[in-house]
Amino acid sequence: MHRRHFLGSSAAWAAYGAQSEGPGRQYARGAVMGTAGAEELVIERAQTGKPHAGKVLAAIQPHADDIPFFAAGTVAKLIEEGYTGYLIRVTNDDMAGPGTIADTVMANEKDNEELAKTLGLVGAFDLNYNNHRMDEVSPSELRSRFIFLFRLLRVDTIFCYDPWGHYEENPDHYVTALAVESACWMSGGSKDYPEHMAAGLKTKGVAERYYYARGPQLVNRVVDIAPTIETKIDALCVNKAQGPGGDNGIRLRDRLAKQGLRLAILGGDDRTANREYARNFLLRDEEEIGRRHGLKYAEQFHYIGPRPSAVDEYVKQNAQPL
Ligand SMILES: [Zn+2]
């Protein structure tokens, strides 16, 4: 289960933020705005054309359902705006799904392949670690695999769990997040894994990061996903092995039918039942985040972007011809 759990009341968090930062700053529910690194909240809206053409994103998820829950609307938005995208699944999801362990692995693998297609991603990588056991994985091995992929795919932007999100209890989430965080900058260093360069790769630091979380988080970016909500619903529905999207609309419809009941919202066919189940029951957080910012549906992140160089800025403004 990957729903967000928020601590305390929004008023309590607002009071915390006001104490730390002074009044007048915007706070998202669940966001803790400390004195270090506090930034203005940015609302990211749909852009026309293909402003991101030529850029590459990697949607990284420990499990097959993480991106569908927390970032599918934003990933779909960026793909529509020109990004080329890849999906990286870190575990084999062998603890979450139907049948035997082998059945579970197979079902999640198929879901993940379908998710990549649904989001318009051009490729998917499975790192194939055991589910729930990532705290026994070598941190440097995991980091080196991300560095290799960032250099190979020329990744500009990643989506991943927030390595500094609070109260995360799944080791697959926080171990992955910490490895990705360090890989993002180490992949830009020529002394890290020089054999990659000998094999023909080039260094490539990752400049933009969208960190999602299921607990309290320092939120500085809210993305309007109303234009891509249908794709997010599709992403929730292809996640059949572990839901809670998948075929749950069909299951609810059939369970009610045995009781002589029906829900009009579930429509008259399987696809409609699943999609409307997702729309009506699985988007409450997206509606709530959106409501706070005047949007119909939104996803929220801690975003880290490229930082302008003070030297470059100064040279641009002050350099004169010899
Ligand atoms: Zn997960």
C-alpha cells in the first residue's frame, strides 16, 4: 500500500512553517519547510509544443506500482512535452502479487512492461533485486548500476523516492533513493568508474530531480496533472499484480452483482469498471493536493534543478573584449 500518510493537522504544519520561515510563504500539506533549503513553491503547468525535446528522463521505481501512484501524471506530461523516457524498476516485486513467488515475479514483470508503454517510455530496465530486502544490497554496487545507466542513456532528469522523506518504512524505497541521489552527481565525475569511459561512455551528471514521497516531505513543486489524468488512470489500471488499481473495478462490480447490487459509475464493460474505480477511489490525494492550489488534480515533489554558476553569471554580465 503506497498511500501517503500525513502527520498531524495541516494547521500544525503551517504553524511549524510559519515559526521557521515567517508568514506569507505557501506550504503544501505534509511539507516541512525547515530553515535550510526552504524555497518558493512552484506550480508547474502544461507547456505547449515540445520544450523538452532532446532531453532524457528516467522514471525510477523500486516496485511496479510506485510511479503509477506518485508520478505517472507528471512523467506523462514531460513525455508529451518532448522528453524521451526510460523506466527503471529496481526490485523484481516477488513479495507482492498473485499465486506463487514465481507467478508474482512474472505478473509484475508483465505489468511493468505495460506501464512503460502506457507512459510513452521507450525502454524499461529491471535491476531484479529481491523485494523487501534491499537493505542487504551493496550500496556502491547499486549506485554504480545507476551511474552506468545515467551515462548510457544520457539522463537529464530523474523521478525517484525522496531520499530525505520522513517516516518511510520500506527499505526498498529509501535504499534506492539514497543510491540514486549520490549517483546523480557521481555520474558527472570522470574519476568515478573510468572503465565506463574506456568502454565509450561519457560522464553525465543528472541536473533535475523530482523526488516523490508517501510521507511528509519538503514540497517545493506541485505539478498540474489534469491534462494527463487519463494516462495516470491507465497507469494505475495496468498495475494488475498488486493494485490497488488493476482489476479491482471488475472485482467490485462482480462482488456487488452477487449481492444483487450495481454501481452506475462502473459502467458496462471491464475496462470502464477498472478505469472508473481508479478515477473515483484512487485519486483522492491528487484531488486534495490540487484543491489546495486551485487545480483539479496535482502531484507534488521535492524538486532539485540546475543551479546557475556564480562565475558564469558574473562573466556574462561583466566580461569585456580584450
Ligand atoms: Zn514501492
